[in-house]
Amino acid sequence: MKYHLLGLSVYTVNLITVHAIVAIGLNILVGFTGQISMGHAGFFAIGAFTTVIFILKIGLPFYLALPLGGFISSIFGFLLGLPALRLKGPYLAIATLGFGMAVTTTIKHLEFFGGRMGLQAPKLYLFGTPMKDIHFYYMIMIIAVIMVIGAVKLIKTRVGRAFIAIRDSDIAAEAMGVNLTYYKTLAFAVSAFYTGVAGGLYAFILGFINPESFHLIMSITFLAMVVVGGLGSVMGSICGAALMTYLDIKLQAIQDISLIGPALVTFSQKYMSVAGISNIAVIVYGLILILIVLFEPLGIFGFWIRCKRYWKTWPF
């Protein structure tokens, strides 16, 4: 049975929610700490595969496997954070990009993770009966609310203030006694934990995962969600994830429109690559990012703040 919420399918809402968790985690790293990452698809993959492995091959229940998948991702986040102590800007971006590619390539060549064929996510049960989509939706929402509250509380703590100090000026932060090694690696670990948990949920939304699902474009899309929503804003991350996910689903549906869809697919395959409509999606993402950076650098959240200020002073 298909369920719909606010005109959207439960599948779409679940996908938006999972992407929002990723965007919040990435924003903790990029927006609040100022450390760039283009390899979060790697953490997403680690969370997805380890969660499924813990259930399938070790026999752990879902409520233990999911946080453990996030914890494993956070360990890799900590390790990736070590080079961040010496790398900045494009050099750090390249390092994280290489990490994401290395993860998917490694998984692809390990039979333990299903190799190129991937893994089938097991069915989840609620009180002995298979969990319905609507029940899984409620569970994802509860997890998402916990993650949102956790992020908001974290930013208001001493740790969050240290993250922001590093973003504004790591030299000044160090002079004030902020331990750069500790807080930079912690930011990577926390961000990876959020992404790993989201990856575990993503595996059960799809029902099947393989290494090809966690590609470079996914990492770029995650970063786009943060930029579009607004750097340094938890609510902006949610808005950016909702907009970009909904847009992606609608762009994929273009190919089903008579005349326009086949024409776009043919043009894309002829002049770009065999990926088809995905090429058009990448172009649209690029245009959105350019427009956001040029006209609203603070993203959706920045636009909302400007609107609030305007109405407070209107009509003066």
C-alpha cells in the first residue's frame, strides 16, 4: 500500500529526511568548522554497508546496528580528519574526494560486502510482523528529530563555539587555547557519524545497495544541499536537502514526459555521456549553485533572515 504525506510519497519524504541528516552532519563540518569535504558519499557508503553487514552476518538487531554503523563511519571520519590539520581549501577537497573514491572502489572488490553485486537489506520487523513503510517513516522521523536536536545543542556548547572559532580563524582560535587537532578531528568524526547513520537508513529505504550507488555526484549533491540551504544553519540544511532531493526526483521524471523527455535523453547521450538524464541534473545543480553563490551566498536561510528583517522594519 502506498502512503502519501502532503502530496509526497512516503518514499520521497523518507529520502528527504535521510538527506537532511547528511546535510546537517556536513554543515557541522563545512558551515560551522570551515573544513571542506567532497567525500561524504564514502561515509554514507560505510554507514549503509556496515549497518546491513551487522544485521545480516552478525545478527545484531537494527537498533544496535544503526548506531554502530554511524560509529564505524565516525572512526573513518576521525582518521580522515588527521590530514585536515595540514591541508586547507582545494588540497583538503582533493584529499576527501580521494577518500570517497577509495571507499567505493574498496567495497567493490571485497566479496564480504557483496562486491559489485552489492547487498540486499533484510526486512525489518515490528513486534514480530514485517514493518510497513509508514512505520519505517515514523522511525526515521524520530531519529531525525533526535539528530536535529543533537546538532542544535552541540553548536551551543563549548565544542560548537570552538568549531565556529576555527572556522573564523584557526590561527586566532589556537592563540586563544583551542586545540586544533582535537576539534578538527572531532568535527570530522561527528559529521561522519551523522552521515553514517543516514547511510544505514538509506540502505533500508532502497532495500538494496551496491558500490555504484555512492558516486562522486552524490558527494557533490550533499555539498550543494548545504550551500543552497545555508552554511552554518541547521534549518538551512533541512531546507536545502528538501529542495535538492525533490528537484532530483522531478528531474528524473522528466524522461517520462512525451517528446521533451526522449529529446533531452537523446541530446544528453549524444553530446555528453551515456548517463542520460543524469547529465541534465548535474547541469541544473551547477546552475543553482552559481546563482546561489552570486545572489544569495547565505542560501535559503540567509534569504529568510533578510525577509524577516525587511518585514520588521516595513514600511519604513
